[in-house]
Amino acid sequence: MAEFSFGQLRSVDFLRSLVNEIVIISWVLVVIFWLARWQGVTDARQDADRLMICRQF
């Protein structure tokens, strides 16, 4: 059976925590990206509608 020192266990815990944080941050960034994309598409459609209304007059 392998024996690990306290320092090695702490570094493993640190790396596990770091990976968890990176995963959480990545998900948050993906969600923000998709929300911004959907908002951009909505704004573009609204602008196109406004442009078509202005051209009719």
C-alpha cells in the first residue's frame, strides 16, 4: 500500500480544487457566451425590423 505525506495529499487536494474551479468557470463562460449570442440575434432582428419600417415611409 502506498503511503503519502501530508504535503503530497495537500497538493492533490489543491489540484482537485483547481480543476473544479476551472470547470465551474468554464461553464459560467459558456452560459454567458450563449446568452450574449441570443441577445445579439434578438437585437439584430429588432434592428432589421426597424430598418424595414423606416424604409416603408
